[in-house]
Amino acid sequence: MIRGDFAHPLIGQEVQLRGPAGNLVEKVGENHRAVFKGLQAGMTYIARSTAFGVTLESQPIQMPPAPGVKLMLVFPRDEAA
């Protein structure tokens, strides 16, 4: 999760993952990722986060049999900076 470009990661930002078991919530860590464990292969999930008055939501993602799906939510850059 970034704001505008890779130089502006949103460490500590909360990310929600909506799936068959409801909403899971994780925060973006120092590695610039929010990691969700225990997701079920074949199930569909949607990632969502709100920052700076903007809500971003991914397209539905169907989990493959092997783990390792990555996606990026990119918030608009700060025009004042």
C-alpha cells in the first residue's frame, strides 16, 4: 500500500480483507505489506482500505491452490507535498 509512488509506503495502515469467513484486518508492516494467513484456496476475497478520505477496493481475487498472491492499493499522491 503506497501513496502516489514507492517512496511513500503507508506503514501502519489498516487493510481489510473481505471473504467467506467475514472481514479480516491486518496492518501494513515495515516490509510494506499486510499479510493475511490461512486463506482458503478457491475462495474469493476483496481487499479494502481507507486513508486520506479515500476508500480503495480491489477487484475480487480468487485464491489459487499455491499461496503468494500480491496486490497493491495505490492512494493518490499528496498534491501539497
